[in-house]
Amino acid sequence: MNEATSANQLVFQYLAIGKDGQLVKGKLPASNEAAVTELLSFEGYKVVNVKQLVPFIRLDGLRAYFSKVKPGEIILFYRQLALLLESGINIIPALELLQEQITNHAFKSVLTNIISDVRGGNQLSSALLKHPKLFSPIYARSLAIGEQTGSLETMLRQIADYMEKESAAAKRTKGALMYPVFALALAIIVSGVLITFVLPAFSGLYTSLGADLPLITRMMLSLSNISQTHGPYIMLALLIAFAAVYVYFRTPAGKYKWDRLALKVPQLGRVNLINQLARCCRSISLLYRAGLPLADIMTLVAEGSSNRVVSDALADVREDMLNGEGLSEPMSRNKLFLPMMVQMVKVGEETGSLDATLSAVAQSYETEADDKMRSLIALIQPATTMLIGVIVGLIALSLVSAMYSVYGQMLK
């Protein structure tokens, strides 16, 4: 019997009686037990028992679990699918062709399910909606409109463009923050090494000489002694406190307070707010251009917002809009929506070009966010460098002043 396995099939262990009356055991890949029984019977075997073989550790499952799908892979998937559909290839062969080229196990596994759903008669948008962690519901609904209007390829390209802009903005922010984070971590490591290992070495020397040490030296030595004697307890307390704060901010109430704080932090709060508003404007523009009703658009945008405060504000705007107040009027009553956005929404409502005006607002906010982030990073970098200098300088000053104190007492 052929016992080659397939990545998309289950493996079954069988017990059967061969043509010569001998008992035969083996394994077969198949979709279900009936398929195994039918195949064995066709080859002349009398089936005694068939059961699915479940390995203790599924390597494919582990690979899929630890393989993270990057936004760039989703963007490339959308672009390539649009190209294949424009070339005249049907949706299922196009998806299968893309699946063969994908090396990410998690993405490959999801595409297997999507292909199965589409082959079963579901629309591509419906299949994507079953995987919201990879495919945003906002974009999936846009694709549904594209499927209805026959412009799926165009919608795929527009979604890829929007995702590319969001991904580029996120990369710029992440790259800009790398230096301050690295510098701060280095400052903590250097301070820990100096206080834990360097200062204790001098402490014994100063004690043996019986020197009267300066205040700054005594403070540093006391800090070093505390870190040595109570260091494990301090670390444990910090870990417990960090874990408690982390768990709290994972709760609905904690998440809401964290999101509110993220919008009110000096300097950085403004950047977070305009990034959120830019994302909202782009999403509304995309869905409005696709032809989705404004009520549905506001629901999707509110659900898709990563900030609970902004999400609640959008939900309130939707409720007032359903009461006949339009979109700009409810926004104007909430300070969260900045004046330029409110004014452009009003212009878009009056001229019927809401998608174009919101797209312009998004572009303006993204540019402002980039400028403010660069300015903020320009301030953080020297501040972090100065922090490292102050910490190292204090430790060096404590050592040097102690040496001078000891030398002065020896000359007396």
C-alpha cells in the first residue's frame, strides 16, 4: 500500500486481511474513514479496523502556531490575487497557485480553509471574514462590494494600497523608537552592573581604611548593599507589580483607561489621536467609495478601531447619524474629532465627495503624525543620552570623591 502522507489530509491507521489471508497493518492519508475503507476494499483487502492516527505533537500545528503572518505578506497576497484575476484565472486556481508559493505555515494553513470555503460555494469575502486576525473585516466587506459590482480586482488593489500606507507609517514609528528604547535598556544594564559589581568592590576597600566617605558615596554604597541583599525580592516585587498592571490593562475597564491615557499623554497623545483619526478617515473613504451604506460603514469602523475611546465616540456618532443629524454635526460635539476633520466631513456631505475629502484628511494627518513623531524622537534621543551620562556620572563622582576623601584623610 502507498503510505505517503499529504499536508492537507488526515492519517488513518488500518488493520485488514489481505488476499492471502494474512493480517496487514499500515497507515493511509485520506479525508475520512470511509475513504480508507473504500480504497482498501478496491485493492482486495478485507477491512478489520480503521482509526485516525493522532500524533502526540503535530509539527504542522506547531509551525502554524509560531509562524506570524506579517502585513507585507497580506499586502502581497492581495496584489498577486488581483493580478491573477485580471489575467483571466478563476478564483480557486488563483488561490491554489498563491498557496503553493507561500512559505509561511500559518498563512498556508489559513489559505487551505479559505480555498475549501470558496470551493464549497462561498464568496471570497465570506471566507476571509472567518479569519479576522489576518484579514480585517473592513477590507473583507469592501471585497464583498467588489464581488457584487464585478470590480473585485480593483478593490483588491485599493485595499493593498491602503494597507501599504498603514504598514509604512507603523514601520517609520517603530524604527524611530528603536534608538531611544535601546539607549534606555543600555542605561539600565550599565547602571545595574556598576551598582551590583563595581561599587561593592570599592566598598570593602573604603571599610578597611576606615575612611569618612562623602554623602554621595554613602548613598551609592547603600543602594549597592540594598541591591545585593534584597535584589531578588525587589525583582520579584517588580515582576508581580508588572504582571498585575498587565492583567488589569487586559480587562475591559483597564483597556479603556489605557486607551484614554494613550490619547492624553503630552506630545505622544496628539500623535496617537491623529493616527487613529487618519485610520478612521481612510477606512470610511474606502468603504464609501465601494458603495457601502454609511450606517454600516460607521459600524465597521467603530468595531475596527484599536482604541476603545475612539471606538465609543464613533459608535455615538453613528447613533446620532441614524437619528437624522448627519455625520459632521455629531462629530462637532465631540472634542475627540479635530476641527479639520469635522469641516472636511461637512464639505464632503454637501458635495457628495466624502471619500475624496476624507482621503485628503487622512493624508494630512499622516504627514502631521510623521512630522510630530520625528520631532519627538529628536527630543528623546538627546534626553536618553543625557540620562545615561547623569547615571554614569553620579557613580563615577561617588567613586572619585571617595578616593579624594581617603587621600585627604591619609595626609592628615
